[in-house]
Amino acid sequence: MADFGINEMQEMQKRLQNKYQDKWEQISPETGKNKLLWMIGEIGEVIDIVKKHGGLKASSDTELRKHLVEEMADVLMFYNDVMLCYGISADELKQAYTVKFENNMTRW
């Protein structure tokens, strides 16, 4: 299976946003805060799985792991919505991520 990257995720999110443009709030800097709040809610669902069942069981139990991965996908969907709201491209994110990585590699 090929890597699943930010560009592909953003294209999928754009398709979803276009399909539901009459039902969902529009992608814009003004709605970015709401998308962040939705993302935090989804992160809370991931945390609940691990908190209730422990990390080992959440990663090894087939059904629980399926639920964990599904909730992580929800987090990524909102993460990509946030990037779209603020016009952050995959290349821009890669550049910032690389700088952060390099700084962290020399931090201690």
C-alpha cells in the first residue's frame, strides 16, 4: 500500500466539503476555530479509548484497535479541515515540520 499523505487527505476533504457545502459550515479562516474545537472533541474520543482500556489493549485488541483507528481518522479529517480553513499547504507544513524536527534533533 502506498503512503497516505497530506495532499491526498486534503483533496478528499475538499470533495467532502464540496458535497456538503449546503449542510456544513464553509471552510474559511472564520470557521477555523470551530474546526479546531471539533478536532479537540475527536482527540477526546481517542483519549477515552486509551484511558478506559489502556494503551496495550487499545493497540492489540482487534475491535478496540479498529475503533481507535477510526477515531484517529476523525482527528485527521478535522486537522485537514483546519489546514484548509487557514490555507496551509502540504509543502508549507512540511517546511515548518522539517525546521521543528531539526531544532528538536539538536535541542539536548
